Amino acid sequence: MANTSTIARDGGSSPAPARGRRGTKPPRGSRGLPEGVVPYALLIPGLVVIAGLLLYPLYQMVVMSFQDVGLRQIRGVPAKSVGFDNYLKLLESELFWTSLRNTVVFAVVTVACTLGLGTLVGLLLNKLGRKMSTFLVIGIMAAWATPAIASAIIWRWLFDAESGVINWALNALPDWLSNLLFGRADWTGEPWLNDPVTIYLVLILVVVWAGFPFIAVSVLAGLRSIAAELYEAAKVDGASAWRIFWKITFPLLKPVFSVLTVLSVIWDFKVFTQLFVLAGGTSNRDAFNLSLYAFTQAFSSPPKMGLGAAIAVVLTLILLIITFFYVRQIVKTEDVR
């Protein structure tokens, strides 16, 4: 057998140098790509889908907002560029400012109510046994899973002026109690869905009813990730339930609440279906929010799709600004920790 070692000058032996190992090559994936590139390569299909379904339509919407797009352009006539005229028309429109006010006030009230009610229900579910909490979670999630159009139709029927259950229930109250609570006893034919204020009150009920289950389940999942020893130590120290929530539960669930707040703001700013059904279409202009206003301008007769696109761009910018500052605050808080 041949000796693979070489004889050193001093009589010792040393192993022969390995062949072909002049440098260390980076490890490669199963298809020959460096391992550092593989994760980014796997993201390419998802990025292509996002670009096709989200980024390209968003780009077209921005371009359309600077054009005069009507029936002729839909039939193939090239759109005419109008610069910032669509945005200037919005600033000069009283209806735009009314819609913006309705959107912001509704979103603020609804987000607060949804987060508050969802947190309370989540805390309640955490106090129940495993089987009972699971049963209730399935029940409340049915409201969240109900299509928006279906829930809006149900609530419109409940508040119908002639055959609504709400008017019937209020008339069933004793006169003295109804006068004490509402200052009137007869609710026959009460038109809840004619006035913008009552329309938005009903809309808040609809959106909160459909939105709080998601908040409750998310809070419940966060609560079950907190060590029970923290609550036991706080109870031994004599801390009240309110103090335990603000000193233990809220700080530990702050990332969860931050994400839920951002999602709720986005969802509530974009409410369209429920308002369209409750308001009976686009006839009540005082009840417009930005989504319904954009729809009306884009698909009115004659259609003004450039103006509708400009309203949608404004709504998108508002949401991006709110989300940017909120996420930035979240990142700063995490960096401090």
C-alpha cells in the first residue's frame, strides 16, 4: 500500500495537503443558490402577487387622480391630464370636508368602543373555564365571520321605522320608564335611518358588534401567554384588579393592543358596505364618509373617476400617515425596552 505521507527533512512525517481546497466556498442550497439568497428567492412569488394585486392598482389610482376620466375614457378615448385640478376641487368642496369630519369622528369613537368592549370580553373569557370560554369564543366569532352586507341588512331591519324590532321594544317599555330615559313614550314610526346622527349611531353599533370578537380573541390569546405567577404575586401584595391590569396586563399586552389599534383604524376608516346599506344608498349626502363620497363621484352620472380616485388617494394618505406614526412609536417603545 502506498504511503500517503511525505517524509519531512527532520525524519518526521506530515500529511499530504488536501487537493482542491484553496478557499472556503459559502454553503449552497438544494438548487445551487447561496443560503443567504434562498429566503429572498422564496419571497419573489409573493412579491409578484402583491405587486400585481396591490401596487399596480394603487399606481393606476394615483395616475387617474391627475386625469379627467369619464365615459369617453372608459370607451377607449385617451384620458386628459388635469394636474392638481381634482385635488383643488376637493379642497373647495364643502361635501368633502363633511365627509372627512364624519370619517374621522366615526373612526375615533368606533375604535375606542371596539377596543374597550373587546378587552373587557377578553378579560371575562380568561376568567372562565376552558370549555366555557371555547364555547363563547365560537359564539361571538360568528358575528365577526358574518359578511358585512348580511349584518348591515339585519341591523337595517332592526331599526326600520315601520316594522323594526327596536321601535317595538321601546314601545313595550312602561311609559314612565320611557319618559324617564328618553323623554318620550311613543316610538311608532321613528325614522332612525333618515338623520345622519342616528345613522352613524346605528353604524357604530353595527361595526362594534362585528369587530369586538376579533379584539376579544386576540386579547384572550395574549392573556394566556402571561405567567400566572405574576398575578399571584400581585394578589399577595394586595393589588386591586384595576392596578393589576395597568401594571401587569396592559404593559405585557401593549404590542398586541398596538397592532389591534392600527388594524381597527384602517378598518373603520374604510367602512363602506354597512353605511351604504344603512343610509339607503347615496341619497343622504350629509351621511357621507370618504369611502361613500369616492364611490358616488366615481360612479355617478356622469362618472367622475378622476375625482373619485383623488378622494381615494387622500384616504390612503391619511391611513399611511396614521399607520407610519403609530408604528414608529411602537418601534421606539421596543427600542427603549
